[in-house]
Amino acid sequence: MAGGDFCAEIVEIRRESPTIKSFWLDYGGQPLSFLPGQWLDLYALVDGKAEVGGYSIVSAPGARPGRLQLAIRDSSTHAVTRYLHHVAQVGDTVGITGGQGRFRYERGMGDRLVLLAGGIGVTPLLSILRHVYASAPEVAVTLIYSVSTPEDILFREELDAMSAARANIHCFYTVTQPLNRDWSGFEGRINRMLLDEVGVDCNALYYFCGPPGFVDDMARDLQLGGLAPEQLIYEKWW
């Protein structure tokens, strides 16, 4: 094992979009734990050298006992990401840590959540939404998810199914490059006008994650819109 606290086997690899693959890791009965929204470090041997990368966990805790899911965008410059996308196979083993970071949701933090996602920054928010759907029926969630094209929306069928099944879960998508004339959803980036059009709850907790510029813009715009700093929980993707 190249590093990490636990050994995990890659048991499933699936292409989710033109640039993103998901990976199910089996860590068996080891005492690994994580909270919805957290990330982990993943260690792999790349060209004989131990390398590490940090990735948000997409699955909800306990969704599959002894297993967790990552969704990772390809990168030509990141050693572990390149290895996972172009070398790793089902049956390979990697090292992982437990959940890390302060970006997380725990029951009791709030019963109204607004999740704002920029691109691949949706991954920790998916963990939160999946957890709420499975385990917290009293919690209301609005997800607003910005992508470049409709093909970039991850797990859309699942998101739409959750929204259809629960009256207090709502999922909205906005596309910055609507190349498909059949696209009938929102267009452009997430901004104050879009939040007003959707009708988000101004008393909710706001989780947002994405590129640094996206996070900075959201933090500024939300506070200018009257939200208190303690309502904002965010994570930057460097």
C-alpha cells in the first residue's frame, strides 16, 4: 500500500460524463468513517512512486456498508487522477484515509439546506443530498447545479428521482454553454437573480463548492443579499 490508514479495493469503475468517472472502493470491515460532505486522501503507486490526491466522497455514509464512492474529473497534470482515469482497473488496491474537513452536514445543524454547485464541486453536495434523502425526511433541500453543458450533469436521473419522490427536495440545473437546442432549463452561472427566481429560503444553511472564483462570488453575493456569515459553509476546489 502506498500510504493511508486503510487499504481499499477498486470494485467498480463507471464513466459518468465525458470527463468524469466514478469509483467504488471496498474497504471491508475496517473502521473507516466519514460524514456527508467530507473528503479523503487517496494514495496510489504511480510509476513506482507513492502519490496522493484529495477527493470528495460522493456516497452517503452507510449507503453500501464497507464501500464508498468517488467521482473524479480527469486531469493530465495530477498524478493520482491520471492514474485512476487511465491505468487503474477493477481489482487494484489503493490506500485511503477516513473522512476529513470541516465541510460537512450532521443532523441537527439545520433542517433547511441550499446546495450550490459549480461543476465538479457538486460531489460533496451529492453526499449531503443522498444522506438527507435516505435518512432525514424532515430536512428540506434545494440543489442548484451549474455546469458547462447538459452532458456534464452528474447522476441526473438519480437527482430527478429524488426530487420527484420528496416534496421537500428540489433540484435545478443551469448551463453556461447550452449547445443543445432542446435544453429548456436555466442558462448562465448561478447568481442572485437565479436564486430569486428559484425562490431559495433566506433562512437556510447554504453549502457551496466549486472553483475558487465561484466560491468567492457566492460568498460575496450571498452576504450582499443579506445572509449572515454563519449561514455559509463552503469549500474551494484548487
